[in-house]
Amino acid sequence: MASWSEFAADEPRLADGIRLLMQQYGPGFGYLATVRADGGPRVHPVSPVITDDGLYCFVIDSPKRRDLERDGRYALHSFPPEETDDEAYVAGRARPVTDDATVARLALAARAAPHADWCLFEFTVDVAMLARREQSVAGPSELASRPAVQVWLDPAAATPQATRPLPARAGRHHRRAA
């Protein structure tokens, strides 16, 4: 599990592109997916805070906060820009921030309500993805979109099991992406 700063040091252009999409409307804006107690997905809009030190989110007392406290897996997706279908995606694990100085510094910077019942989470990065679509007009009613996709996988998260072939199913051989 890489921190945002470790990911950004490894892939600075990709991190900058993700940051731009997440902060395209000023403060961060995206959709946070968490895992419900029954294993299903839960999606809510959030305002992620991206600094040079990390990727954070203030989460009020809510089902999504209880999801993160119980099972830290998350996925964060950017809000779509008005003029393109570009998208950014980050996934990993969320962990509560317990350092009072960090919480106070980020609360001040993000203008988090001081008397609200929120918890600050730091998001680690296992996977990061940025898709940019170059628009070109092919004809009067045809719009062609060619995506340029960049993907980063945390090299420390790779395990030998992740590269072993999966069992054959219906005559097909599947491999997990490394």
C-alpha cells in the first residue's frame, strides 16, 4: 500500500493528472465507493483533499464512514468534466488519521467544519488510473473518441499469487493482470 506521496514520486505526471480532475471545480470532488457490511458497493459524493503528503477525506458520521472503519477498501472516481469524458480513478485502503497535528492542519486547509462529527481518513494507493479521450469529429453526426489510458499498480502490492494462471473456464484461460 503506497501513500499518495510515494505514488506521486513514482508517477508524477499521472498523479498531477488525477489531482487536476479531482480538483477541477476548486476543492476536491469525486465519488467514493465503499464496501457495505453485506459485501455490496456503496457510492457517495465526497470532497477528497490532495496534498503533497497524502490523499485524504473528511467523512461525517454516516454509513460510508462505518464502511471505512469496518473494511477500509475504497475506490475514488473523479466527477466527469463538462466538456470531455476524461476520468480519474484511485483505489486502495483507507485508514483513520490519529495524529492531532495532521488533522488540525488539514481541517484548516480544507475548511472542515470544526464542530462537525467527522473523521479524517488517509487513502493509500494500490491502483491509479487516468483516461483522457481525444475528441475528433468523424462526420456531421459521428463523434470518435480515442482513450489514452495510464494505469499505475503499486509494485509493493504485487504477489506471486497475482500472476499465477486462474483455472480454465469453458475452454478459456484467464490470467489476472499484474
